[in-house]
Amino acid sequence: MPQPRGVAETEKPKIKLYNASWCWYCQRVREKLDELHLPYDVIEVPIRHSARKEVIAVSGQPEVPVLVDGDTVLDDDDVIIPYLERTYGMKG
């Protein structure tokens, strides 16, 4: 079940992050989302790649992190982080 992060309960985040809690690459993306104060849902994925049906359906592959922002689907932290900075800017 998705867990809202950094968002009021009545507001629905448009960003989804497919995540593994032990994944350092996922942690980098979570830290950037938090730094930019962006609301997002975290979807924790199974450890086994073969069980990651939703990730595969969304991105065409089983690896995480996968970020879904509306119609945009990105599947690498080195792509996701620059996208977030470009799209939502560095606040401060």
C-alpha cells in the first residue's frame, strides 16, 4: 500500500516512487524529493525481481528506483534526480 510522504492527508501526491528500503539509489531519490519538499507516495517493492509485477508494468523492467510523475516514468537515480531538479527547481 502506498505511504504518503511529506503531504497533508487530504492532498493526493502526483509523484510515485517505487522503492526498496535497503536500496541506496532509492534513498538518494527520497532525499531529493524531501529536499525539494515534494509530496510523493512510496510503493515498497518485493525483494525478488520476478515478484515486481507493478514495477514491470509501469516501467518495462524490474529495477528500482522508478519514479512516476504524471505521464513521465524514469528508472535510474542518475536520471531521476536531475529531472526533479530541472522540473521542480532547487528551492532556497
